[in-house]
Amino acid sequence: MQKKDQTTQELFSIITEPSTIQGIKETLKLCMDSLKDNTLNTLLKQDADYQTALLEYRQAHQRYQDTDFTESQREVIDTLLARKDESEFEHTANAYMAGLLDSYRILRNFGLTLE
């Protein structure tokens, strides 16, 4: 029995290490991103406001492509857009996770979970 307790304690210490927790969070983000894609894409296709904003973005992007920027100007803009995309991915992944957690809390508050 003591060996089992020791193994459990060792696993717990590994799992609670900051690097392990961060790794678990990153894996969960990737899994949730895959899960949300189908649902989110279906909703976005049906959202007229989103479709309008996407069309306007594409038009602005085309103007950007057609504009004669210097190499350093284009690099600054490309970097800005890449950092924006990265931060939006992280925001979306966390928002999705928050939605799942909040949904579970609501179900639990109404006694609809198997606890």
C-alpha cells in the first residue's frame, strides 16, 4: 500500500510542476480548438455581421497587398498582423475553455451533473 501512495505522490508532484501544468494547458487548448472548429465555423457561416466584417477584412487585405510598401514597412505590418493573429488564437481558445467551464458550472448548479 505504501508503494501505491508513493507512486501517487510522485505523479502528483510531476503533474503540479509549473512546466507540466503549462504543457497540459497547451494540449487542452489544441484539443478544444479542434473541437470548436466545426461548431464555430457553422455559426460564423450563418452570421451576417461576421460575413460582412470578413468581406471588409479581405478587401482591406487586398489593398494592403496592392500597396507599394518598402520591405521594412511591410515587415513591420506583417509582424503586427502575425502577433494579432496569435493573440486572437489564445483569446479564442481561452474563451472557449471558459464557456465549457461555465456550462459545466451551470449544469452543476441545476443538479444536472453526475457528481
